[in-house]
Amino acid sequence: MKIEILTPEESVYEGDIKSLKVPGKKGAFQVLKDHAAIVSTLVEGKVSVTDMKGGVSDFLIEGGVMEVHQNTLVLLAESVKSE
């Protein structure tokens, strides 16, 4: 899957990943390859990105939205900090 994590000011993370865990408005959830297409509102919390080599990058977001469509993920956050 391909992901791009953006804020209004910059692109924070971009690349190929195995999985993504996000804090959804109705609870945390994970996105894996071939996930159904969705648009979800995100709340303040931790985002965990697992890259193709198994490395994990954690970020703290202050809310936003995410779209998943055909193994492409776009996460738009109000602000992002590396953990």
C-alpha cells in the first residue's frame, strides 16, 4: 500500500507500507492491504505506520481525516509530531 501523511504545512511521511493503525472517531482501527474503500474522521491520538521491512514509525496527531482507496491511503491531519 502507498501512504501519504499531510498537514496544512507539509508532507510528513510518504512511502510503501504493510499496515496503518489510526485513532478513528468511533475507535482505533487498522488498515491492511486490500482494505475496503473508506473515509474516516480521526481524533487526537497515535498513528502507527509499519513499513515494508517491519519497521514502525509512530506519530501523534491532533485529529483529521483519512481516505483509503485501492491500496492508497491519504491522511490529512491538523498537526503531526513524531513520537
